[in-house]
Amino acid sequence: MQSGEITGVLIAMAVGLVAFALSRWATRRVMQRRAAREKATAEATQSRQVRRANARRQQR
């Protein structure tokens, strides 16, 4: 291999590594945001159920 070819291969490897790391970070970020959103939705649903149960108890 010539020096230019080695440099090209090293640059390609570095770019691939950065792309892989970026995709892993983005995937984790999206999953964390999705989990937080689902948790908030679950808490809101539970709170609504608790409010309805309390309203039924007060009507009796």
C-alpha cells in the first residue's frame, strides 16, 4: 500500500467509528426520551383513575 491509501483507510475507519458512536448515542437518547414519555403517560393515566375512583367514593 502506498502512503495515500493507508491514510484513506485510516480516515475511513475513523469516520466509520464516529458514525457508529453517533448512531449508538442517538439510539440511546431516543430510547430514553421514549421511556420518559411512556412513564409520564402511565403516571397521568394512573392519576386519572385515582381521581375517578375518589369522585365515585364521594358520590356515595
